[in-house]
Amino acid sequence: MNKDHFGYYLVGKYKTYSKIDALEYAHLINTPVKWIFNDDVFSTHPWHIDNQIDLKKLYKKRAEQIREKYDYIVIWYSGGVDSWTVTNSFSENNIHVDEIAQFHSYEGEKTWDTCLNKEVKDVAVPQSQEFLNVMPHTKHRTVDLTSIIKSVFDEENNRLDFVYKFNHSWGPHVLARNYVREKVADWRNIIASGKKLCFVWGSDKPPVRYDTLNDKYYLEFMDIIDSSSVGPRIQMLNRSEDHDELFYWSPDAMDLITKQAHIIVDYMRNPPKEDLDSIYLTSDPYTYLISYDGEYLPVNRKRTATKINNKMYYLTERGLNRLIYSDWKQDTFTVGKQVSTIFNIKDRWWFDAYKADAQNLFIGAMESYYKKFTKWGFNKFNNDKLMKMSHAHDFRHVNIDTCYSKKYYLEI
């Protein structure tokens, strides 16, 4: 089974699923890295045409597609809006789901009041129970990753080559998630029986961008697929028993992505005056992300934008959710996104408890590659606002450079 549809890297003619592998070769031959994400299929799709199909009908169609392909479906519902909409698309259309599941690390953190655990306890678990009230034949499972996290660097050859198993989202909890299918007995048994087990992921919102020079909107996908645990390890192993579906960013869901994108473009072209400088559309270019220390820091990120009277406005998370996830309760608690996808606050307990491994394995590897990749590889959040703060040069705020797909224009 070819897993290229989750993306791969090209350096010249060299193909790899690992970004670190690609960056090493890129520096060797002095050629930048390209990320290929379904170019052959996406390039033939008429993205500029609004299909005029009701969005909720497209959510239903996508749920039906997935149900028809697999014997046993597990939806990973984190508590966030993307995965909530996935689950709701099955639930409200009476499409059977075998399991709804969440990750947490309660045993390691010893509390639910943490960045990883709180959203699970306060949002995902209660909401899962609400879904189960109308889905009586669906199981609910929470998976404590602690024991896997504790042992993950002793798996396979991870003490030496764990860096090749991440592309965007790093940290022991992400690496541990790569092994869940092998660790949970129920899922091992389902796979051993010959049934098709599939993990369904709520990745991700349509990446609509504004080309200011040409005054056109386009889609530009990012290599953030492993944030949903479909990482290079899964791709490199290429096992026929491993099935994953990105609910949104799939070649099977191009009509869904197109409709979401055109809803956004239509709004950005003519937003209501009362939305300007509101919780939905802001002139503040910064997104506030949570740091390793638990503070919210201003970061300049690519966002959907529009220009009105020579002033730039940026679509907020709440504004985006209102447009494409209309059934979502806007006041639902959320922790927010991280400043660094490498030194993640969700792994802080592990860094504190396993200081020797943290320094010798993880931090040592990151510092080594940070010094090695001088042309492409790492970035710091060095916008003017953040540079004035003491955090600006904190190594824990570095990220791996994002790679982007081809641009697919939504307007001609």
C-alpha cells in the first residue's frame, strides 16, 4: 500500500518521507527541499469553481466514504473543533462509529489540569458521552500514553534515529502515538483478525491564503500531517494493516475542501462592517500561542487575510470556526496552540522526570541539527514584538521550517 497521499519530500530526485533525512541531503547537495502533497490529483481539480453543494451534505458524504471503506473505525476526538465536527458528521447522520477515543498522560503528569489533559477531561470526555447517548453501539476509549512515552526511546532503534520519525510535531508524546496501534490489545486483535481498522483524524482547516500582489486567494497545504500521528514511521513501514484517514485533507474530499475554501473567500471578499476589528476579523497580525513555560506569546503566522481601505485584516480562529463549523459551540474551552512544536508543553513532565534522556537524546539532537542546518531547517519566532521579550532567544521556541505544497488558486 502506497502512503504517498500523506505527502513526501523531494531533494532533486531523492524521495523520502522524513524531513530530517531530506534536510540532511539538501545541505549535502545544496538543493532546497520540496514537499509533494497529492500534486498529481490536486493539480487537475477545478479549485476555482464553487461546487454549490451544501457543506453539511459534504460532511455526510465524507463520513459515508470512510464507513464504506473500513470494518472498524476509531475517531480520535481531541476536544477541538475539527475532530468534533468529524464525530458530529457521523453522529447526526446516523453513520456507525466503532470507537471514539482520546489521548492523555494522566499517570505521568499526576493531574488533569495540564495542557494535554485538561481539554480531554473537561471537553472531549463529556462531549463523547453526549455522542454516545445517541450512538449506543459506539465504544469510548481513553488511552493513557504515559507507559509508552516512558519506554518509547527504547523501542526499535529510537535512541539513534528517533529524529527521522518526526516532520512537524515533535516530542515524546507524538512519537508514542505512532505505537498505539501496536500497544492496545483490542486493536492488535482486530488487525490480526484481518479486519480493516482505521484511525480517523480531524486534520485540518482549509489553508486559504491571500496573494496581495495578484489580489487572489489560494490554497497552500503544509506538512503538518504528523500532528495527527500519520508520521514518517507509519509511511516508511508501509504496512497493509495500518489505515488512516484525514477527514478533510484527502484526495477523496476535494469537493469538501473546495466548498470550505469558497465559503471563506466569499466572506473575506465582503465581510460585514461590524466584523472589522472584532473577535472574528482583526487588524492584529499576531496569533497568541502558549509557550513551554505556559505563557501566551505573540507570533506572526500565515493566516487568511483581506485588504479593506488599504488596511489588512486577519481571520481569527473564532471567525474561521463560525464560517465552516456552524454547529460548534463557540464558547467551548480550548487550551490553544503551542509556540514550539518541538519543545511542547505537553511533554514538560517527561523533560522534568527524565532529565538525562531529555538532555542527551532529545535536546542534544535538536541542538546538533540546529547548528548543522544553516540554510534550511530551523526558525525562531523573531518578529519585532517577540524580539523585545526575554523569550526571543530561548532555544525551546525554535521550530522546524514548514514546507508548503503547490499553490492552488481559488480565483482566476
